[in-house]
Amino acid sequence: MADGYLEKHHDDYEARKAAWLRKKRHLPKAKTRNIERPDDESL
């Protein structure tokens, strides 16, 4: 009984993980911000 229980939960976990990874790939990447620095760094 325990083996079937663990296998079912592992299969459910793998399905949730695969769905999460598919969703993660389609999210837009965060834009990197370019910081404007003055010519004179001592300011």
C-alpha cells in the first residue's frame, strides 16, 4: 500500500513541477536597468 501511495504522490509532484517549468519559461524576463553615471565619479 505504501509503495502505491508514494508513487502516486511522486507522479503528482512531477506533473506540478513540469507545469511550473512550462509556465516559468513563458514569463517575460525582467529588464535590466542602466544607471546613468556622471562623467566625474567624485560627485
